[in-house]
Amino acid sequence: MVCSKILSHRCFLLYGRSGVGKSSIVHAGLLPYFKRKGVQACAIRSYQNPLNTLKSALQPESLSGNQVAPENNKFSDRVKKQGGLICLLDQFEEFFALTAPEIREEFVSGIENVLKNDQTPIRLVFIIREDFLAEMNLFKEIFPEIFHHEYRLQRLDPEQALKAVMRPAKKDGFAYESKLVEQIIADLSDHGFIDPPQLQIVCDTLYDRRDQTARISLNSYQELGGAAGILSQYLKRVINRFQQEEIELVKSLLINLISSDGRRLLVPVSELESRLTDRFSQPAAKIRQVMEEISGGRLVRFMKQDGDSRVELTHDFLIPEVSSWMTKEVLAIKRAEGLLNRALENFKAHQLLMDPETIELILPLGAHLQMTTEQSELLLRSLLNRGKSIPAWLITQVPKAASIILENAGNERPEIRMASVKSSVTVQDSRFKNVLRIMALWDTEWQVRRLASIILIEKYGNEGWEYLQKKDQEPPPGLIRRAVSIAFVRDQQPGIIQLRKVPLMILMLVLGGLAWIRVHRQKTKIWLQTTRGTLGAALAGLSVGLILGILLVYYRQTPLYESLTLLLALTSLGTIAGMLAGLGISLGMSSIQAIGYRHSPYWSILGATLGGVLIGGLGHLIGVDTFLALFGQRLQGVAGAYEGGVIGLGLSVGRHFSLRQGEGIVWFTHLLAAVGAMLAAVLLTLIQGNLFSASIETIAHSFSQSQIKMETLSVLFGEAHFGQVSRLILAAVEGFLFGGFLSLGYDRNNHYTVNM
């Protein structure tokens, strides 16, 4: 019935669910039937280039069945006489699942042209999984009635299954024991239906167990474990025919015939031989022999497609068992191979390189994939385009690797240039010497210059070192340009550059360049630490001014207006003084620490001390000059450079000790910073140094009418005037608040670590 329908229409749909036996009916039913009837027919199973495959099928030597050679150009007439040419497009769902859209459109147009122009009558039979049936709308323009001529291949009902078992038995002269067939059908029944491939395997197995009277007994069936046991043992029986050392090869061969998502694949024999030869170190002839033996066991079958010999699994029911052999690594490799194939198709069709997600999945497994040269080159170009360096194993697989990397070294995108520089490490090509030299000295991006400088010396040793120092080269680099490139290398790889071999002038520039590079690299961190430390110190100054103001107001009992004026003056002066001191110490501590991050941990102490000295001296100079210009009086004894330096020293020593001993305890760090600054303030007072309160007292003495008289506070500390005890106590309070608040702001949202 199906064959007569096919012969009656130019287009026919044969569909059904996966595993229902569609491919079996093609090879065991339709092709033999057409051959007996003298009708030219062929099966197509490859859809990489379906139009070429179809055109090849129109040639007489490609036809299955009768191998008819054209004689006197009468092939077309003979085909017409025999009822036309029937092309069976088996597993046509792969056309939609694996083929690019533009190739599909080309195939549809090609069919339309063949139907219009080819004088040979052709009939197309699409054998497809039913879940892909809606995709056939693509052919509706050339076959308007495509869904009118179809047949759904379904699982067998019990009556059909009974006929499928009994008729071949009767024809071949053997019989089943009574009730055995009913038992087989009951065991294979799934919601009242039976899968034809499973029924075939069970019957074939039982046929091999028939007795001398050509009878198959129920006992034999039960000894085999029933239908479930027969199916589960089928693969094992075939595989166990092989020697122990060959079984792994057989399993690997079968695994290569299914996709990661559980589809049968039609794989070229040559490709399969290449994969297995490399993995198992076996000659291709041995691989082919194993394939032939598996084919004899009805696990695989050979086909001719696109002029190549191809192989595939015979039944979908084999897929679950074969899939269970896949390790996670094998499954990942198969997924990567599928992605690689689709990526190459997209590149050929649209010049699209791989996306980052595909690269991330393929790259870790790349060394285990059997990639073609085209696929390897595509992966290499995609990595460079994404700014990733090329692994050594991939470079060895691409003959043009060096040229491609050199080409990308001139790309306008910095990340691609950097990837090219990194990839040049393992490439043996003399052209890279000059390219790296130019990039190390002249590239507009400093990150590229730094990397090129490092790799130039690492790759070429003394020769690369000479390139960075030599001024007589084309184009001629200036002194500063050479010094910066050397500084880059020294900063990242100090062990490969000995500064004692550098000329003095360049050495000075290199040291300056190193400082600038390190400060520039950590400029955000420096800015944040400086800003927060300054704000913390300003808050401390505000607190000190507010405390002094409140005490003075309380003890002097001044009117409200004078009290507010006094509070405003002291808090303003305290805030400004704290902010300036905090700025110098925080900036010095963070900057010097960034510059000397690989060296002694005491650099932060040096930075805090120098910062305090610098800002204290500058503040003193500006303050004294301003005071002299405005009031005609010269100040003596106000806070200056050495006060700032000593406070910075005490604060940073306290922080350093806490970071070494306190195991990152936040409060401990700030407490010791406060204590360190407090001790420094007490020391300053003992050696006649003046902090904020003492400086205010000194300034107030210059004005006889000043409302700020620190003498008033001496009563609080048991003195008749503002003496040593008062100064010591107020200095201790100032130092403690200053150190604690500055440390708290400086370390805001930072980790408490120290360079050891």
C-alpha cells in the first residue's frame, strides 16, 4: 500500500516517532521492493550539502538496486520506462536540526529547478520524525499538497505484531510453541503497542535458539530472560565476540555514531578510521575490519553518500545502551565536536567567528578533539578576536599560526594585540623579534607595551635586552621611551633585569618611571585611602576644636554670641588643621606603600612620616607668611614639619604593629593607630613641640584682645596657667582622636593586610 502511494505522487511523507522503525522499513522494505519491481531507487542520508547529494543521486552509478550504466545516453529513457527515480531522504529531521538556513533555502530552490528542468521523472520520499513534521512547511510552495500524501508509521498493535511474527516463521518453515507469541507481544507491549525494532531483535534471537525440529519453545525464551533480557544482552552478545583488547575499540566506535543529545549520526568511514587510529594506535585496516564485524552483528550498516562510504547505527534502540557507556569526559568531547562543526558551518556561510560561550566549552577539551585544519584555524582566529592567547597545542595544529598571529599584532583593538603578544611566546618565527621590539617601544597602549617588553626579554634574552637599551635603531627611540619600557619589565619581572647594568641616566629615569607606574596602577586605591583618611582626620580636628570650645565656654561663662563665635572659630581651625595633617599623612602612607609594595613593609611608615613632614612644613610656611602679611607679626612655635613627621611616624608604627600582630582585627588596628599617635603627641609636647591646642595658645598670645585664652583651661588640670600638664593632656587627647579617626577612614572597606 505504501509503495503504491509513493509511485503515485511526486512527493510523499513517511513519518513516525523515534525508534518506530522508519530506517528499517527503508532498507528492509522499500528498497528491496522497488528493486524487485525494477524501479530505480536510492536512499539519501547526508545533509551537509543536500543539493549536491541529490544531484549525485541522479547519476546512474549512485543508485542502489540496479547499477545501471548509461548506454547511448538512454539512461533517462530507461528510468522513465521503469517508472522514474525514487529518492528516499532518510532521517530528514537532520536537515532541519543540523543544516544552516541558507543551505535549506538553496536545497528548496534546487528541487524546484530539478522538477522544472530535469527530464528524468523524480519522486521524493521524506522519511522524518513526527516531531519535525511541521518543518516541512518549507516545501509547501513547490509541493502545495505535501501534507496530503503521507503515511504515519506507527508502532504495531497486537494483531499486527502477531502477523509480523507468524508470517515469516511460516514462510521459513519454523514454528513457535503455543502461547509463546502471546507472551512476547505482552512483554514488549507499551500501552498496547509494540516497537518493530525490538520485536525484530527478540525474534531473531529466538530463531537462533530453535531446536532440531525447527521449533522455538517458551522455555528457551524464559531462559533468555524474556524480551527484556534479550534486548539487554543483544549488544553484549555482539561485543563479546571480540577479544578483550578490542572491546574498548568497539565501544568507542559505537559511541562515535551517536550525538551528545541521543541522535544517530552518519559518519564518514575515513573520519571514523582517523579518530580511532589516533586514539588506539591501530592501523586503519584493523579499524575497518572491526567495523565489518560489527556490521555483521547488525549493530551498524554502511551507506554510500556524497561519494564517501559512511556508517551508522542500525537501530535507535541501541542508543540508550551506547549512551550509558559515555563518561562525562566523552560526553563533553562529543558536545564540543558538535559545537565545533556548527561553528565552522556558520563561519563558511557568514564569516562568523565563535562566540565566547562556544570557546569556553571547546577550549578545555581542544587537545582531545580530532579537529580538521579548518576547525583549528577557526578556533585560533576566534581566540585572538576575543583577546585570548593561543595554547601551544593549537599553534602546532595550524600551519599558518605564525602568520595569523603576526597579522593580529597590528589590530586596532588593544586586547587583540595583547593576545597576539602572549601567543608569540611559543611560536618559533624570526619575524616576531622586530614586531615585539616595535610594540615594546612604540605601542600606544601601555598595557601592550609592558607585555611586549617583558616577552621580548623573556623570549630573546640578552638580545631582547639590547633592543630596549639601544638608541641606534629604526625608528630611533628617545631616552625616556627606553627607560619607560625597561621600567615596565622591572616592575613586573624584577629578576630578569639587573639595574646595575643600566646606564646611570637611564637608571634614574627607570626608578622614577617605576614609582610613577606603581602609583598610576593603584591610583584609585590611593585616592580613596587619601580621601577617607583626610576626612577622618578632619573629623578628629572638628572634635578637638569642639571639645576645646565647649570647655572654654563653660569655664569662662561667656555670652551666647561670644560663645558661638568661639565654638565656630575653634571647630573651623581644628577641622582645617586635621584635614591638612590627614591629607599629608594619608597620601604619603598610601603612595609610598604602592611604590614599595614588593619591598620592606616599613615603606608605609616612611610614607606617613614624609607626608607629615611635607604637609606640616608647607602648612607652617604658608601660615606664618600669611600671618605676617595680614597682621605684621611673625609667629613662633606653631605646629610645623617635625610635628607632622612625628605624628605620622607614631600613627603608622601603631598601625604596622597591629597589622602584624592583630590578625586583621578591625578595632585593634584603629586602637593601636590612636595609641601610636597619642604617644607621638606626648613625645612632641615633652620636646617642646606644639600641636593644635598649643599652637592656638601661641597664636592667641599675639593678640591681646583675642577671645581664645587657653589659660582658662589650666584650672581643669590643676594649673595656674597653660603649662606642661595641660599641654600633655590635651596633646594626648588630640593625638588619640587624630590617629583613631584617620585610621578608621583610611581603612574603610579595605582588607587589613601587610606586606611581609
